[in-house]
Amino acid sequence: MRPTPNDKISETGNAGARKAPHTPERKCILSGEHAARDALVRLALAPDGTILPDVRAKAPGRGAWIGVDRATLEAAQAKGRLKGALSRAFKTGDLVIPVDLGERIEAALRQDALNRLGLEARSGTLLSGSDKIETAARRGEVHLLIHASDAGEDGNRKLDQAWRVGGGGEDSNGQGVVFPAERAILSLALGRQNVVHVALIDRAAAARVSRALARWRAFIGAEGQLNPCEYDAAARPALADDSALSENEGFK
């Protein structure tokens, strides 16, 4: 694991310097690696003994955390390793693992990301429309740029260039994130017509959306995405409250 600012004392030179707030970590039951809890996926045990995804980590009781992609999870499930790991985590062998657990987790992560984008759109921290995004990007107002998976290369290149002119985001990369779905899904999530590109113009909003997209992309194995257990939590500001999102129905 790479060191984060949370491991260091503030370099103010003042006698009263304090450590930055601690970032809670959890251990992946399959890989054994530790990572920030909001970079992993929590699994919970429903009252009937069924293992269900709890991507918002709100379900009551003991939880188990995973930081591997879907292919690795399903391979572990097929070999019986997943059941053994879950039995140890929940301290019981009386549990049921759905055969489509990987699909359920992917669907839950996808919905979490779509819900997050919808909330940001309603709060006014999200822009759509190439002209608006290009103007904001050149002014240095864009903190995260997203392209639908079926966006044209020319359109992506034009907005990426505008973003670089304006500073290119927190890491000066200046290249938008590819959304793991087509424009029709992105448009539906935002309640708008033909949304091909999206920009977050608030730093905290960009962090929230980045977190949701990173977990989803990592689980489905999107090209160029880090494994969650390698996710650099140091790059993310504190997250705002996500209480407006719906709970996992398996635990209502």
C-alpha cells in the first residue's frame, strides 16, 4: 500500500500540528490486502442467510469486504474459496451464496454510480453538452470529465484538449474517464436527452462520482482501472453524505 497524507503529520511547523483524519480501511477476504473501505465492496448476510451486495455499507450486522474483480470473484466461487472465506468472515457455514452473486454486485455498483450522477445533476454540480463543458474546461472549472462509451473520438479529443488548457484536473492528466455504458444509459440516469459527455464542476462532487465509477470499473475489469486494493485513497477528498441513495432492498 502506498503512503497517504493520513500517515503524516501536517507540515505546518507549528507546535500544535495534528494528524489528518484517519481513513478507515478493511481487508479483502479473498486477496488479504487492505484498502480504504470506500474502495472495496461490502457483502452482508441477509436474515435468511443469503449473501447480498451492500455497496453503500449500510446493512446491519457483520460484513465481509472484497477488493477483487468479477472474474476473480467468480473463479473463487467456482472453486469453493469464496464460501470458505465468507464462512470465516461471518463465523458461520449456514449461508447461501447466489450463483449470480457477481452479476448482482455489478448491477449494484452500476446503479450506485448512476444514482450518484443523478444526485449531482439535481444539485447543479454537473454539466452536460459539449459547448458548455468546453467553455468550463478552458476556464479551469472542470474537476472530472466523463465520456460515454460510444462517444466519438473527435468529440473526446476536443474536450480533453480543452480540459488540458484549463489545467487538466487534479492530476493534470487532462483525459476524460470512459463511462462503462453507452449514452442512452447516461442520458436516462440524468433525465436528459442524448448525454454524451459529462463534467463535474465541484471538487467534492467529482470525488464522489470518481469513487462510484472507480469501484464499478474495477469490478468489471475496465481497461486501465486499478484493482480496488491498489486504489489511491490519498487522491480523494472527504466524501459528502450519501443518505439520499436508496438502501439495498434485501435489508429493508
